[in-house]
Amino acid sequence: MKVKRVGGRGTSIRDEDDKPQNWSGDSYREYQKKKMEGLGKDTKITTGRGTGSVKAGEYPKAPEKPSTKGFTVTTGRGTGKRKIE
């Protein structure tokens, strides 16, 4: 299925294939992992607003998603709370 994407402050329109979003969660982690594997080990990645750099082979792996079991969440404009199970 094709969708229309608007770019450049509304000045350009392009047709693209509709694909699942991958900007958060497990799908983004997989996307990031594939991109890092595709880089050469000597490729430099800039960090800290361009002030530092690290080789792709030495870049730290992203930590696994921590469990939220047992956390307390506020509800009802902060007047109530419940535990995540």
C-alpha cells in the first residue's frame, strides 16, 4: 500500500510504501542492532554533539529492557496509585 509523505514544511510530497513503525521498543532495538552489524569495525561514530568519537567495534551494546514488575504507577491525576504486575 502506498502512502503520501509530506516534507520540507509542506512544500514537497512523495509516495512511499507503508511499513511498520520502528522508532521505539523491541522493533527499534532490532533495527539498531542490524544497522550496527552493517557498519565496519573501524567506522567512527561521533558522540557528544560531535566533540568525541568511538569506533563502531568498541561502541557499547544497548542494555536490555528492564522489567517493570512491582513498580507503582500513579493514576487519576496523581490521587491514586496501583502496582504493575
